[in-house]
Amino acid sequence: MPQRILVTGAAGFIGSHLCKHLLRDSSVEISGIDNLRSGDWSRTPEIVKRVERDINEFSEADWRHILEGVEVVYHLAAEKYNSSKSTPERLLATNVLATERLARAAAKAEVKRFVFTSSLYAYGSLGPETMTESNLPEPITLYGASKVMGEHILRSVDRELGLSWNVARLFFIYGPRQHAEGGYKSVIITNFERLLRGEPAVVFGDGQQSLDYVYVDDCVEALSLLGSSDQSRKLVNIASGKANSVNDLTEEMTSIAEQSGKWTIGPADWTAGSRRVGDPSLFERLFDWRASTPIQEGLRNVHRWMSEESR
């Protein structure tokens, strides 16, 4: 019998890559759920059984029907940070209430593993200290607070009903097929778009603000380990541990686009002076794995994909 897997947010950036990665194993059968507010089924392998529906519409009974026979749940669907399509009410309904219904249903359906994608925004830190799992979460955005609540929901459901779970706090995931979600675009996508139009990249402020980037292939490999390993009830960073300054990132991007040094300076924004980097050592110790894709290679892959898309 094939292993049955459910992926919420299966038409999204990370979800579609995750489905592709999981299907390397021919013995798996995947059902994917997405409301297509920011997802696109064209990114998802056709073999995935598709359910086009908003997770807010599912009752616990609906979930239990869908989860019949499912062994692993990867819960990626969420209202995203800085999404222009979202409201506080919708964000809480999706990231908290719908997550609670799904988790309870998964426990009652005796799902073997529930993997929840949380976020660096759960920490609320702008640095300079590296973020570790032992840090007290102090989110400064509603999105971050909703992710912390999602983590606690799993612990609560586990205590009441029994649920084997793992939580991944994702840092800055990038790669091909990454689109703007509700109008928000990463600095990588935005500046490659400018460079492909023949315009200069833009660096805001002094460019010393730094971020921890993880290539999407590394991210989904880590998520699959959280779903398949004997390790459970772990909360871990999916991070590289490396600080990439915007200046260094932009210099590399302009070189890849064969427009070396072509950028302008914009006014400083709220990220000025920030250093958002995660400590990956707990994940590495528990799972004997680390992110391995060099930033240069990942950026070349993104530029190649965007160049082909623009033709």
C-alpha cells in the first residue's frame, strides 16, 4: 500500500517543491489542498490529487474524512506576512483556528506525524544575536504571534489526544517558482526583476542588514526528514546560520545578471541595522543534516528561471 500524505498549501512556492521532492519515492500518494489565493497548480506535479478549497471552510469532521488513511500531514497553508490580500481576522482564522481544527482531526485520525511550518517571525528578533530555539518567542507581528500559537496548539492537542508532531521555524526560503504572494516580494525577486528590465537594483539604507537564506531544495529536504524521521516533538530552525548582507547579496546578483555593480541607494527602511540569522545546530545534531546549497548557486538558479519566464 502506498504511504498517503497530505500537504496543505500544495500549490504554493514551498508546498509545490515539497510535493515534487516527496514524489521521488514512488510509493507515496499525495493529496494537496490550496485555495489558490497565492498558489498556482501549474507549479505542482500533476500526479498530486488536488483539492481547491480554503482551509477555513473545513470543519473538524471534514478534515477527519480527508485524513482517512493519511499517515503524514505537512501543514504549510497560512496567511502570509505582509500579504496585501489579508486582514487580521483572516490571518487569525487561518493560522490559528483552522490549524487547531486540522490538528485535532489529525490526532483523532491517528496520523503518524504532523509537520507544521512556523517562522523566524515567531522570535520577533531583529538581531544582532543569532536566533536559537531556546530563545523566548517575542513576536512583534500578528503573523509571528499566530505562528507561535500554532506551535502551542500542537502541544495542547498532543497532551489531550496524542499527536506526534515536529515544527520547523523557516528562515528566508528562496528559489525558482517563487512568486509574490499578495503583493509582497523578496529582495531577490524584486531586484532580479529590475535587472532583467535593464534597471539598476535598489539597496535600501547602508545595505548592511543581513538575512539567513536557505535554498528551497534544502528546505523541503529538511521538511521531509521531519515527516519521516524517528525524531518527534521537536521544534527546530531551518536555517543556514550564515548572515548574507544585502550589499553582498546584491553584488552577487548583479554579477550573475552580468550587470556588476549596477545598483542605486534608496532610503533606509525598518530593516536598517537588522541581523536575522538562525542557529541550525539543533537540527544538524538531531537529524545529521545541514543546508548545503551555496548562495551563489541558488541565485544562479533563480536568475535562470526568471530569465526563462520573462521570454
